[in-house]
Amino acid sequence: MALYWALPVVLISAVSYLVKGTIPYLAVFSVLVYGLLEEIGWRGFIYQEFKALKPLHNILLLSVLWFLWHLNFDFTPIQVSFFVILVLGSWGIGKVADTTGSLVAISAFHSPNNFFPGINAKSGAILAILLAVWVISLVVRKKNYQAAKR
């Protein structure tokens, strides 16, 4: 919980306070809860239902549904690039789902995307820090798991 929810809240709140002088409590809360609720549906249910499919088919089908969920019905270059991002996101968040089995961890990877729809220097720095910490924690967790199996 602390690594996946508290750290993003602290980073986002601290940067917001330093830049704007306020902490966006409602925005932080709503993004974290919304990301969790979305991932209960996407990874907790749909991803699991598609597990019988080949991994590539699972990712592509989930990406198409996710694309339609975001009400993207046109295929402008921006929307096509968004679809590619969703395919990469479906693959990456699926890896987190398979590695951790934690909806909290999965929603942590999803929530910053909702909080930072556009990337700038501030949000890019926060995302880089969060991703670095999370990836390192996943690698350490995997090594510990493998060591415990021996």
C-alpha cells in the first residue's frame, strides 16, 4: 500500500504544494480510487477471462476494448498513437498483474495516467521517480520469490 499508493500521493501532493501552494486532495483521491475501480474491471475480471487466449490475442483484444472504453471511434494519427500506447499499457500492466497479483499495484501503474493526461517536466519527473521505484521493487520482489522457492 505504502509503495503503490502513499508514495504517489506524497509526490503529487508535495509537487503541487510547492508549485501551486495547495494540495489537490479531491483530485488525488478520485484518481487513485478511479484507477483501482477501473483495474478491478480490466485486470481483475476481463484480463483473467481472456487468459485462455494466446498472450498476443489477449493484449490486442483488451486494447481494443480499452480503446473503445475511452470513446475513441476515429482513427486520426493521434488516436492511432493512443491505441499503440494502450497496447503497450495492456502488455505492461498485464505483466504487473501477473507478477504481483495485486490490484493495488496494478491501479498504481494505471492511476498516474489518469492524473497526468499530458506530460510536462513536473509530471514527467514524478512519473520517472514512481516508475523507477516500482520497477526496482518488482525486480527485488521477483528475486526474493525465486530465492524463497529454492
